[in-house]
Amino acid sequence: MKSFIDDNFLLETKAAQNLYHGFAESLPIIDFHCHLPVEDIAEDRQFSNLTEIWIKGDHYKWRAMRALGIPEDYITGERTDEEKFMKWATTIPYAVRNPLYHWSHLELERYFGITDLLKPENAKKIYNQCNDLLATPAYSARNLLKKMKVEVVCTSDDPADDLKYHKQLADEGFEIKILPTFRPDSLLGIEKNDFGVYIERLSEITGIEITNFSSLQRAAESRIEYFHEVGCRLSDHGLDYACSEDFTDEELDEIVKKKLGGQEIEAEDAVIYKSGLMHYLGMYYAKKKWVMQLHLGPVRNANSRLLEELGANAGVDSIGDFEQAKPLAKFLDGLEREKALPKTILYNVNPADNEVMATMAGNFMSDSPKGKIQHGSAWWFLDQKDGIEKQLNSLSNMGLISCFVGMLTDSRSMLSFPRHEYFRRVLCNLFGKDIQKKELPEDMEWLGKIVQDICYYNAKEYFGFYEAEDK
């Protein structure tokens, strides 16, 4: 059976079709947050088979397979790549109405030209067809990015990373900007058992003996400067909620000394430490004119057995129900009072927090730049049609959607870039239906410009990636 994905997939009105095909479809992609391994791009990796590039590391697919009762051995275990793919092909017909059903068929069509619906009966044929293409130079990691008209990719990188692959790509003059993002989760994780080991590594890399909070802060700033020189213009933080407890510098010093001295610290002390560090990091991001991203609200690693067997990112995370509004307001206000609030993107994984983020962003806007504080795109469990529409509606109702910086992949897969197309189709359909209902004027040139700004031009202006060339 042929795919249901045609030229007007998700485009329910003539106006939506005109907006998408006339304004959004051909724009390049700025993917300002993902988890692609930069080494794969630098080494122009040639993937061995479809499972290797499409299923390994994709915890969205793993969750669906587990839900269908597929044994773990066929998901993350020792079965062959072909056997794992066959189990995925068994799963996909049962994933109807899950975004994986849309994404998977969109990816098969856009990358491999396959217009048949994936099912067990044709799985072997599709697997071999895709493997034959993956063996050709046109399907190397770099060429896959070019195929999707990707212009910028921002990876997620630990402060201790040497960024050698980013520098290699820049030195080679690779036409797509592959830029690092400063992701200091390990630096914030003072409650973790290996925190001391990490700090020793950071001391060695920076040449700064870290004995207290002030020396730790100097080391962090040293790494921000290093990242900046390599083209980084964003930070990213994965948090339960924004930490905003009151602190003094003396308290922060004492907490770090205690931890590095081998003593256990209380949970309250960990929150105070994170509050202080996030405040000072935010101030430094503002100094460097970086964008600060806050990914808020998931419950991570809920299944401790699978965490122990497989490690993090095993697909055992869920939406959390943490209080967000008060601590976030206090955190942002603390930076605003110092006149040091950087450009910030607020992402929520709980859909109940859409309006919280949209209204919180509006509290801290300024005369420059436009849309300084962003209600970030639908994220993780929400980056499907319904979740995207809800985020766009909350942003429209309580802010200016015209200033929105748009979509990202947040993916570890080289085949995930059609998610930008998916977003653009949903966006154009939303506008198109408003035009049909006479809730927006049929001014295609003006609304087309708004769509183009959301899909590409706002991000290009907001992040300052091209200013990095003039560092």
C-alpha cells in the first residue's frame, strides 16, 4: 500500500497549501538544539545499515516497541541489526496516531524515496533498498545534512569537551555550521557521586585548582570563553525546575568545600548550589550575548532497573508535575535585577505549563532584541501535531507568534530533519484554517512573511550565529 503522505500532507485548506508551498517549503533549516554526535559529522560517517542510523539510540522507537511487548533483546540487546529492524517493522503498523507513524513514513520518503507503508511483508525489501543507498557517498553523514538543506546544527556538549571535531569542521570550511552548545549538567550535578571526579577533570583542563565555589566559577567562565571562541552562542540546561533559592557566596563556598572534602551534602544544599551557579552562569551568558535554554520538567530515569542495565537515555522518562512558575519567575527576576538577563528560551515538557511559559516570557521582554524571552517549541513528548498546535496557540494567545524562533529536532538521529517539514506543515495549516474561518485576512504576502520568519529568519537574527564569523 502506498503512503498517505502526499504534497498536501497535513494541509487542509487551499490557503495552507499556498503558505507551505509558496513560502515555507524551500527554506533552509537552522537546527539550534540537537544531540547529534559531532564525531559522525566530522568523520563523515557512512552508516552500515538502516538500524544503525534509524533505530539505535532512538528511545522514541524503543518505547513503542516495549509497549507492543517486543523483547528487550530486539530493542537494545544482542539481536542482529536486521532482526531489530524486522521487529520495528512489526511495530510501526500498530503505531497509528502516534507521531512515530508520521515521522517514520516521512523519513523513509524524504531520504530514501520509499512511498510504501512499512510493514512486516515488505520490511526485508525496504531494509535492503535503504542499505544499498546508505552504502553510497550521497548518504554519508555530511551529505545527509546537505540533502535536507541544513544550514546550522547546534550540538549538546559538556564544558570539559575539547571540541576538536567542531574545530576540525570549521578548519575544513564545511559549508554547514556545526556549532557547540554549552551543556553544564555535570557541573550542576553536585549531588552525584562522581561530581568530585568531574571537578578534578575540569581543574586539569582549565589549569585552575578548584577548591571552592569561586574557583569553580572561574573554571566555568574559562570554558565559556573557550566555547565562545569555537563559535558557541548557546547554553542549555536540563532541569526539573529553575533553581532559585536564596544564597550567599559564603554558603556556596562552604557547600563546594564540603562536597570536595568527601562529605555528603543535604538536598537543600544542592538546590542552593544550583541556584547560585545558574545565577552566575546566566550573568556570564548575558555578558557573552549568548542564548540560555532551559528545558524544564521531565521525570528522568523512572525505571531504575533499565537505567542500571542500559544507562541514561534508555527511554524511561516521562512528563513531570513540578511547580514551575514561582521558582522560574524568581530566577529570571534575579538576573533582570542585575541587568544581566540573557536571551532565554523556556521549554516545558508538561503541556499544562504552556500558558505558564508563554506568560512568563512576556514578563521579561525588552526593547532589544525582539522576542528576547521565548516560549520554546513543543518539546519531547509534545513535539507532535497536537502538542505543536497547543504550543503555537498558547504563544499566539499570550504573546507574539510572529517573533517565534521556531522548531528544532532535539534528536540523536541523522534522519530526523523532516521534523522541520512536519512543523512547517502544522504551522501553515493553523494559519490556513484561520484564513478559511475569516479569522485572518487573506493577505498571503504578509502572512507568508510571518511564516517565513517563524520557520527561518527569526532564528537567523536571534541567535547571532553569523556574528560568530566576526568573533
